[in-house]
Amino acid sequence: MRFKALLFDLGGTLWDFKDESARETMRYELGKKFIDVMSSYGIEVCWDPMFIGSAIGNALWTAELYRYYTTGIPPSYSDVVKAVAQYWIPDLADNQIDWQHVFDMTYVPESNYKRPFDDTIEALKILKSMGIKMIVVSNRIRGGERFAREWAENISFSKYFDGYVLSCDLGFMKPRREIFEEALRIVEASPHEAAMIGDLLRADVLGANMIGMTSIWINRSGKRPTYTSVKPDFEIASLLELPDIVMGKSA
């Protein structure tokens, strides 16, 4: 076989939102949880759950994107939630709230709103039967014990993997080499013994290329950006193409 281990991105590679309404409902649940936890501190939030959930979600994503393009080190997500709250809730005292607690209590299980792509389970079954070690490497805003529990209990394809590495837990984001090195350490493989599969050229493919690992870009849409010089070693439209690549049947 060509590889000892495979590293997989999560969102956009293995699963995605069921539909646009699922994304909106997830934001609503985030807002509702925020309102509930603030109420436990005796603070009334007058905003609609959808509005405040969208405000927090957008702020978290924007903060992460800024760090992605500048340092590759995740921001303090609890500070982001604090900044949103202090902007939209007048006269909110700085010492009233444990913002890490607020951030933790607004965890929304993504498995309620996302589903695997049609090719995910079948491809993982085949690869697992081949004896390949597999690990998820993901830039994520939320991890910790809550994600560990969700991963073990509610994410259907977790049983095919030997673990995961999350940027929010490790402190480094793709394409930083540290996050790939940690994943390789877990699966006991060197860069030339492994491949990274992901949907983002600037994170998954670039990171793999920089560390000397084979890069496999899953391009489900068939569209090719013209703005980047990042080139994958392989381009696939379906995860079901992976077994042939692993066996060396694809050039």
C-alpha cells in the first residue's frame, strides 16, 4: 500500500449541514442557550435568539478567520463571546460573568444539524478494512469534553477513526505544521507514510505540502480557483476514489 495512515479534514470533507435551514436552526439554538445562561446570572437579554446566535456565531468565525490569516493560533473564544455581549447588552459589568462558562454552556452539538456525505461511510468502511490508520484533523471553534462526548456517542463515522486533533484543543490551526505533526504522532506515521484529505487548498493541501506529506484535494463541486498556486498531489471528486490511490492504482 502507498500509505500507512490517512488524515481527514472534517467539515466539507466528511460531513456538512443537512440544508440551509439546519444552519439557521443551529444559530437559533446557540442564541437560546446564550440567553438561558445569561439569565442564570440574572441578566435579561432582550434580543431574539436568532439575532444573538448569529451575532455570536459570526463573531467567532470572524475572529478565527483573522487568526488563521495572521498567526495560525486560535483566539480566545470566550473573549469573543464577551465582546459580543458587552456590545449588545448595555451596562454589562465586566466582573459579573464567567465568560468561559458562558462559552462552554453555549455548546451546540453539530451532529444534530450535519450529516455525512453520501460517500463518507462506504469509503471509510473500505479503508478501515484495508488496515489503514485514520485520524481527523480539523480547525474547530469548539472541542474539549463536550466534543469528545459528541464524537463518541453521536457522530456515526467516529468508529472508523483512531482519534482526532482539533485546533481549539491543540492551540494551532491548519496549515501550521504543528497540528499535522501531532496527528502523525498519534497514528505513528512519518509524513511520507501519510496523506491528508481535505476540501480547502489553503488549509489542508497547503499544510500537507509544507510538511512533505501527500495532499489529496476533494473537490466535490468540480470548480477550480484561479487565485492560488497551491497544487494538490491528487484531486478527487469522491472519497470512494481513495482506495485506488492508497493501493497505488492511480498515478
